[in-house]
Amino acid sequence: MEARDLTKENLELLRQQLEGGRMRSARVMVNSLHPSEVARLLESLPRKKRTMLWEIVDSEIEGDVLVEVSDEVRDGLIEGMPTEDLIAATEGMEVDDLADLLVDLPEAVTQEVLQSLDKQDHERVQQVLAHDEESAGGLMNVDIVTVRPDVTLEVVARYLRFVGEISDGTDSIFVVSRDNSYIGSLYLSRLLTSDPDEMVANVMSTDVMPIRANTSSSQVVWEFENRDLLSAPVVDDEFRVLGRITVDDVVDVIRDEAEHSLMSAAGLDEEDDMFAPVVKSASRRALWLGVNLCTAFLAAAVVKQFQTTLDTIVLLAVLMPVVPSMGGVAGTQSLTIITRAMALGQISKDNAVGIMRKELMVGILNGFGWAIVVSLFTLWWFGDWRIGGIIGAALIINLFVAALAGFSIPLLLKRLNVDPALAGGVVLTTVTDVIGYAAFLGLGAALLL
């Protein structure tokens, strides 16, 4: 059975146990799950049942669960927890996870948690908190092992046995100079299979290039994807090793970016609680509905300018939705391709003109192709070749404009520091609606009246 199906079954079983008051069996079941599964279950429950479930979660995994849940759900859980429980929940957490959680804790609790840490962990947490959470420094885990290049593999192996444990996901040990500057990586596979008397310098790999701490999280994803990395060192501007990013951190970023793109297209936030109060949810969605209403009135204003034309030739009103609809689809295709290319860093000054030319040619080709189809259909339906010609010409114009808008809108929004995934669709719809109506009705007014 797939993990997702198992989670669904667990949710249903837990619901039955909570509703039936079987808290002992529910406690055993919940605390046998991975923290991420508990987090998904919490997000899937209404607030009353969520509180009941949270009360039976083992305090040893509360911190890990809080890191996994969405921001709004986390805020609700933290709000109902006593300070001493919050401090207890942070005990034993990985430094990078603890840093993520501290950002959302009340200031007084944050200070108490920091004071409860030993000197080494306190410095490590402060090191992570010093970086933007959307950067490599904010993603990294500072619990790493480093070695010098002038020691043997046997010395390294003895040192690891002395340390006793290493961080989860560790596939290599970083080789550094005396001033902690990055030199290379010693893969654990080579450590285990090479001659123990071999020097680290002879076995280490220099292929893995470090990632600077101020690198954006999206660029980190690009590095891992294109260089097939499982982990990578994070360094400061002087090339000194600060920590490590592992592929599980990158997967979290990819998931968050995918959720952000999906939700932003509808003007929503991926961190919102699905079971938030009705009024709160409605107020959030009202803003985006208001923006869309304004753009709809703008398109309606264009149509109003041709009221006389519509009153005289009613057939135009029947066919009017076709042109903006086709333009909207064509523009969305270009918009999606360009937005994705921007996210992957595939657009530059050198190739931008070529990409724009290609998108315009696609728009023209589709415009002429579908113009012929729609014109012939209109001629067969209404028996008027003039209306067929008008809608065909309007399609060509709108699909050309849609391709141009789909290419240029994401670039323009990016320059204005506006997320293309958030506003691109609304701006594009406005452009294709306005141009579509204006072209179709304008040609109708010019040729039929």
C-alpha cells in the first residue's frame, strides 16, 4: 500500500477513535507515526479535533511536528501551549529545524529556548538565524564533520567512531584547510572501500563546488537538479565552510515552490489553514475577487463602446466570447512557459529576443490556423462570410497579442518585484479580454455598419 493511501486510512481510523473517545488507542497510533505524517493529519482535522489530537502527541516529537505543519496551523498550536511545554518541545531538535521553529515562537519563549542551549548549539542556531530563511544559509544544517587533507583514512575512521554519530543524510565529509576553507569532499563510500593508509588528499573529490550562504533557495534547487547532488557544502564569502544542505532540504523547497505557484494562481497562500474561520477565509479571498472584478469591468467598458454595433448586429454578441477565450488560453500557454523558464534561469539577454520571436510565430501560426477553422464554421452556421472573416481576423490579432503578453508580462512583473505566479494570470486575462473584444467588435463596426 502506498504511503499516501496509508495516511488516508490512518486519518479515518483516528477520526473514528477520537469520535468514539478511544484516546488510549489513538495515542498509541499517533505516536507510532512519523512527525510529517502527524503534521498532515493535524492539517486535515477541524480545529476542535485538531486540539484533541495535539494533546495526545508525545512531547518528544512535538517540535518536529511543529516544523512540518503549515504556518497558520503552527501558530494556532503554539498559541495554546504553555511556555514550559514549548521549551520542552524544542529539546533534542536538529539545529536547522530549531532555527525554523524559533522564527514563529513568541520573543520571550525564543529567548528562553536560546538560554537553555549549550554554548555550541546556541552559536549554531544564531549562525542559521543570521541568514535569510529563503537562502542557502537558512536551509543549511550546521552540524557537520570536517577533516584535514593531510591525515590518513584510518585516522578519519577512528575520529568518526569517537564522535559516535553523524547527521542524517550525510554522504560525505568536508575537507578543509587550517582556516576552515573548503578544499573538497571525502565520500563515505571511498572512506569505507579505500586503503586505510591512504591520505585524505589522494581520495577526496574536488568536483562538488560549494554554495555561498547568500544564494537564493531557488538557485540552490537549480544547483542540485543540474549537478545531481545529494548534498553540498555551504560557505561564506571567504570560502569558509558554514554547513551542509542535503537533498531532503531541497525537496522541501521544491514542494513549497510548487504549492506556492498553485495557490498564488488563485490569489491564495499555501500556508493558510484549510479549517480557518469562514469570515477569515472569505476576507482573504475577497481581495483577489475584487481585483478580478475591476478587470472584468474594464473589459465591459470596452464592450460598452460598441453597444450600437451589438444592437444592430446581434450575431456579434453570440460569437463575442470566442475571441477572448482563445486568446486567454494561448496567452496562458506562453505565460506558463516563460514563468517556468525564468524559474529555471533559462532566459537571458542573449536569448530573450529569440524566445519572443518564437512565441510570436507560434501565436501567428495558431492564429491563422484556427482563424480558418472558426471562419468556415461561422460561415456554415450563419451563412455570412463577412462575420466569418471578422472573427477570423480578430482571432489572429488576439492570439498574436496573447503571445506577446504571455512573454512580456512575467518579465515586467519580475522587474517590478511582483511574483509572476501571483499576478500574471490576472494581467494576462485583462489584456486578452480587452484586445479580443476591441478587435472583434471594432472590426465588426468598421465593416458591417
